[in-house]
Amino acid sequence: MRMYDIIAKKRDGGVLDRAEIAFAVNGYVSGDVPDYQMSALLMAIYLRGMTDEETAVLTEVMARSGDMVDLSAIAGVKADKHSTGGVGDKTTLVIAPIVAACSVKIAKMSGRGLGHTGGTIDKMESVPGTRTSLTQEEFFRQVNDIGIAVIGQSGQIAVADKKLYALRDVTATVGCIPLIASSIMSKKLAAGSDAILLDVTMGDGAFMKNLDDAIELARLMVSIGTAHGRKVAALITDMDKPLGHNIGNALEVAESIAVLKGRGPADLTEVCLQLASNMLVLAGRGDLTACRALAERALADGTAFVKCRQMFAAQGGDAACIDDPGKLAAAKYRYALTAQGEGYIAKNDVEKIGNASVLLGAGRIKKEDAIDFAAGIVMHKKLGDYVRPGDAICTFYADDPALFPAAEEMYRGGLILSDTKPALPPLVYARVTADGVERF
């Protein structure tokens, strides 16, 4: 078998079989297939697509390219959630404790932020002392003892995905639905959970810019997970505006804690309740109505907050910062970005907001970049709000005031005012399950 023939077959619109996919992926991981040939195959896939069967095979081969985690040492149903990424997306820090408070085990591996999207592990590490790298024994013991642990993804999980994603990132082949689906699901299958909820974000701040593509990605991922014996569903959620008000690591932790204490923004609270309710359904805790009631009660009676505090304390985090987020790191400088005109905010480009936060130090361009946990943005006015000249639209936070001008230019570059109030998108567009698509 030759890589040349596999590339040519896909270039001409052919369907690759299991042996050909395994040869390409495993050969690339081992170093037998060079970057330039794998790049050519990725571009052929980007242009020609893959069948559902090809995508399922690619996912399985990628999952088996590294460790397959066996969670059988953890008693009970294990649930997981994955977001396709966004700005101000701190939902894991809320829904994981809610679900754990409802007696469903959370043994979750999460990632770091890159580019304009944030990462759960970075947010957790903004709480001083928090360990996000645990041994398997520590990980299992913590989940069995308190029902929840969120750690960084092992470098040995889906090894092929790590290598392929780095190559896709520099060859303009990231935005391909079969490649996105196989990347996400290979990690989820390897991580071992029984029930997986997918949060497929859609809009300016997400990979998926329109509903049809988002539903197609969700459908494909649900199909892959179901075929491998997992309970899987997906919600299509809005990313035309950030969730909540805070963007940046410590700032987002503070806002997550506010939700867990019943004082968080309405949009973030509602999306978290919907996500948590669907996770509980997948874990067998009842129908959607019953599971919504369970999730609401976990917030109302404080048990979800207690789970969050227990998790951070068990992983070495300073629990005083969970009790009082005012103790988290604070930036030395702040800058209010004010309205220069009058009208409704008709456009507030989420990707530009995310990139502005990166320019302030809250994110990274390259994986090895350091981040400033205290840096970020607090939004005072969002899509659809009315502003007058001089009104504070947002506040920037950074340790170096020289960072403010570039961040302001980036933020204003995506800001448009109008005399007409825009129609606001729904928080959740659709639910995708093995039974089909339900649009809202």
C-alpha cells in the first residue's frame, strides 16, 4: 500500500476503506508518512469530504492511536460534556458541579485555550494551587470520593489527533466537518465516559457559522458516539454573543461561582441549566422535565456550589477563592471602552472580542505562550443594548496599560451601532439525538 495511491483516490472523490485510513493515520503517527503527504490527504478530504462510514473509521483509528481510558474502576454512570469552543464559555465550571450534585459521576478531561477561544484548564488554574494533572489513581479516587474531577487531557489520549490538528492548523484544513467530528469524538471515545453531551456552538465566535453546518456536525458526532455504544446528544447553542459578561480566566471563574450561588447572569444560567439537564437525561436520571428540576434544585439548595468547592479543594485549589472570588488575582490596570456614538449595538463580533482579550494577555496565540490569569474583559453592554456617547461598553483589565490601544482597536473593529434594535438570537437553536433533530 502506498500513501500516494491513497491521496490520489481521495483527490478523485473515492471512498477510503479501513485499511487505507489506518495506514495513513498510523503511518503519520509513527513518522513513516511525511508531513507533506498527510497535508495533501487532509486537503483532499477538505475538498472532497468523507462519508459517515469513513469518518467513523477515522475517529476510531485516531482514538486507538493512544491510551483508551478504562473508567470501570469508578462506580456508576460517568458523564462528560464537550464544547466546540467559544468566547466567555465557562459552562463546564457550572454544569459539572450541577451534574455531580445530582449523583452522576464527572470524570472529565478538558483542554487549554488557543486563539480566541478559552480553555477550562486555564480557568481552573487561575485559582491558586489548583492541580490539573493527577495520576490515574488520584483521578479515580477523587471521582469515587466526591463525584467530580476535571483535569487536563493526557498527552497520550488520541495521539494522532494532536499531530493532525497541528498540521490542519497550518494547512487551512481546520474548518472541515468530518475532520472536526473525528477530532472531537476520538478524544471523547478515548476518555471513556458512558454519556457524552456535545455543546456545538454556532455564530461569529465559533467554527460553525450557520445552523445547517452546526446540525450536520452534531448529527455526525452523535452518530459516531452512538455507534460506539455511548449515550450521546448535542445542543446547538448561540455564539453570536459571549455568555455572561466576563471574558478571561479569573474573571470567568468569578462569574461561574456567581451562577452557582444563584446570582449569575440570566443567559449563562439558562444555558447551563439546559446543558446540565440534557447530561442528566443521558445519564438515565429521568426525562427532560424531571432532570431540569434536579438541576434547578442543585443550584437553589447550594449543593452544586459545594461540589465545585470540594473539587477545587481536592485538587489543591485555595477554597477561600471559591468562597470569595474577590480573592482571585486582579489586574493592575483597567480601561473603560466607551461608546463614540448613539444607538443599539447591532453587531459585536465575538471573535474580535475574544481576540481583544488575547491581546490583553488572557489567551495564547501559540500553545507555549504564557497567559495572564487576571487579564480580560467585562462587558457592560451587549448585542441589542442601547448606548449613548460616553457610555461604558466594556472594561479592559491588564497588567500593562500599553496593551489597551491594540485591544481597543480590535474590539471596536467588530462593533456596529444602529438606529434599529436587532433581533436577538435564541440561546439554544436545536437538540440533536440518535432519534433526530429538534429545532427550537
